[in-house]
Amino acid sequence: MVLPSLLVLLSACGGSMAAAVARSTTPRARDGTCTTILQRRAWHTFTDEEKRAYIDAELCLMAKPATLGLKGTKNRFEELQWTHQHQSNIVHNVGAFLPYHRLLMWAHEKLLREECGYQGAQPYWDEARDAGKFSTSDVLDPVTGFGGNGVGERGCIVDGPFVNFTNSLGPGYRIGEDHCIYRFVNDNISRQAARSFIDECYRHTTFARFWPCAEGSPHSGGHGGVGGKMLDPISSPGDPVFYLHHTWLDKVWWDWQALDLPARLTDISGRNTPGGGGFGGFPGGGNGTNPGFPWGNGTFPGGPGGGNPWRNVPFQDMVPPADAPGPEGDPGNVTTLTHILKMYGVVPDATIADVMDVRGSLLCYEYVDA
Ligand SMILES: [Cu+2]
């Protein structure tokens, strides 16, 4: 009796299966398609050879010409960055914050592997390990890492493999102004990456409470601890360290999901446009339309606000341009599983449902604890 009805169900679904690949509306079941699971490990556990392979692939992405016609982009690395800059107003301070950045990390890993011959997985920065001492982190090693702190008024990095990279997206929404990768490493701010802040977030049992907590200190600690380009809420993916930072944050989210998978593989909520009167603790306020980080306790020096654009993104450069996109795919201003994560051709768009499980049929990776 069960079998015939199952067959009917399967054949009824058959026609839409292909179309559903890119746009699930429910989390993809663990259907067995995720068999080659990429093991995402901490940067400090990489051998020098593994570090070199990753950095070489990143340099390859930076050298590959842009192909998508996204305004102002010169290379594939900037195309990834563009998806973040262009829709910054709908991927921060909203329910889609963690899902979008999860997809962006995956897209980055995919490009490194498929276009630049990288055979490993996306590494993460174990920021809790380096909290309070970012300046001596393996990640910022001038020889085997991403280069160290910046120097001078502009804070341009002066060593490491990315010293010659010229980025043309940012500060803020600006495009077409070539600049170096710049950093103002701040060990004091990096204390906000400590394990205690993450543990605090893990006390929350709903995504509605967990997400703003995660977007707070563990997230801001990494951005503020590196500073400079990383402290630009809109164009921060111009510093390749961004991908190690947000893969760490993705691990923080996944580890939280894994504490109660039956509930948390589908738990999504939040608003679709940043609201609530701007940013909590945002130095200098906020008008409710600027995208940005939740600065939390207002202790971040050099956040958006004014002055030197390389230290502080001026408010006028934080205002979304006229062509900034709005949210799509939800019935209202509440983030749901059908919310569309836009990737502008870098990889196909996906829904939040597509990225809820890191071992689903779109994503296929796992995190190895350091
Ligand atoms: Cu971001």
C-alpha cells in the first residue's frame, strides 16, 4: 500500500526536481549527494605547504580577469567582493546575515578550487585562540600568512603575499579608486573575539536571539581587531583575511546548529531590512538606512563615521546607491527559508533553505575543531 503512493509522489515531483536544484524552499534532505566532504580546518593547523597552496590560489583569483561585467570590478576576487559591497544593506543587521556569508564563503572556496587549482578546503581563523593578540597571529604572519599590520596614515600593508594587490572597490560603496590592502591591527579590540563571547551566544536557543549575538562581538571582534579594510562594513572582502574570518563565524553558526540539528536546520528568522533605528552603539548614531556592523558597546574606535576614509568610512560613502537591491523571496519583512541569496552570476543564486545544512546537496563540508 505504501509503495504505490510513494511512486505517485516521486513521479509528481519528478518534473520540478531540476528546477528545484538552485531554489529549494525547504532545507535539502541529506540525500546522500554529499559524499566528498571537504574538511575545513584552522589556518594555524595548516602546514607551510598547505598555506602556500591556499595563498597561491587566492593570488590566482586576484589575477584572473573579471568576467561578469559588475561595475568597477577588475578580477574574479573583486567579483566576489562586489556581491558583498553591492547588497551590503540587505546582508548585514538582518536575518540573512549568516546565510549570505555562508554562501559567500562557499563561493570563494569553489572558485579557488575550480578556477585556481586549489585542492584543499576553505580554512578558518580560530580567532578565539588569538583573541587579544591578533598582532602575533599565524594568520598575519608576514612570511607564511597574509602579511602583517599596515603602516602610516593609510595603513597599507608592507609585507606578505598581498602587498602588491590593488583593490578598486571601496571605501564603502565607492568604486574605481585603486587602493592597497590596509590594516590597523588592534589587539585590544581583538579581545572581543574571545571564546566567552561565543559561549554567551550559545546560551540562546533560537536563531532570533543567536544571530544578533553572533553578529555582535565574535563578528565585530574579528573585523575591528584587524581594522582598516576589514573595518569597512561594505567593502571588507577586499582583504583576503575576510574569508578566514567569516569562515570562522560560519563555524560558530554551524557549531550552534549542531547542538540541536532537528530544530536548528530550519530555524531562520529576523528582519529583511536593517531597522530598529540604526545600529546599536554605532559611534555617531546611525539613520536606520546605513548598512553596517552592530558596534555593540560603542568601544570601536575608527568605525564608520568620518575623518580619514582609510580609518573611518565617511557616512556619505555608507549610503546605499540608488541601484542597491531590496530583499526578495519572502512573504514579508521577516526572513524565511525562501529568502533569495543573490550572487550576481558568481555562483547561482540560492535560497536560505539551500544553505541551512553544510552537508546538504548544495554545500558539502564540515568543520574540524582546532
Ligand atoms: Cu559582511
